[in-house]
Amino acid sequence: MRRALVILLVLAAAGCAGPPPIQPPIQPPLGAAERAAATDWSTAETVTVTMEEFDFAPSELTLRAGRPVRLRIVNGGSRAHDWTSAGFFRAVALRQGDPVSAQVLQAGGSIEVPAGQAREVLLLPLLPGSHDVICAKPLHATLGMAGRVTISP
């Protein structure tokens, strides 16, 4: 009961926080468009992340550089959530001509998913490294919607 009250108070406060700041569009790595154009997307491994109030499952991903991925983000929650990582999306090539890819770049590295829906983006990890991932909605990361994605060599 106490936990439910705390969550209710936090959500009420989050509603007063206003919209998140606008992020600048993402610039892919040098040569990303050429790498994406040469990729056989039919070999992409599907990696699914499920979002719920206030959790990513799994919260940690490891992807291999040079291996195409179909990243499927499923929102099993009752409100809109996002999977946001500007650093990660600066380290990958996105499939050209895909409307979700264009939205990710314009949104500064964020995949917005309405409640009960899913979004997919085809990507090619390029630059090894680790990147934080959050839900950028007010206080969602603080309440547990945070994780990490690593691109291994």
C-alpha cells in the first residue's frame, strides 16, 4: 500500500514536470550509410526489449559489431514509454528508408512506443562501447527504467 502511494505521488509530480527537453538530431558514424546499404538485413537477429512500469527486460544487452540486429521494443505498460540512448544510436548504422529509423534520428536517439504497442528498427552496430539507456519520461529512469547496451568488437 505504501509503495503504491509513493508511486502515485511520484507520478503526480511527474505530470507537473512538463515535456522533456528537445534533443538534437543524431548524426550516424562516418560511413554508416554505406555500411547500411551493403548489409544483408535478412540475416538480422531479433533482439526484444519489453518495457513496463518501471522496468526494461532485459535491462542489459550485448550486441556484436558488424552483425545486423532487428531491435524490437515492446511496451507492455499502461502508458507511453521510450527507449532512449543518444550514444548508442551514434554508434550504429540504421537501415535507410525505414520510417522508425528516421524518427529515431530526429528524436535524438529515442524510440517512442505507445502503451500496448511495439516498434522495430533495423540497425548495424559499428563502434564498440557501452551506452546507458533510459526512459526519458519524467522520473521513469529514477524509478528503474534504465539499462545498458554494449557493442562488443
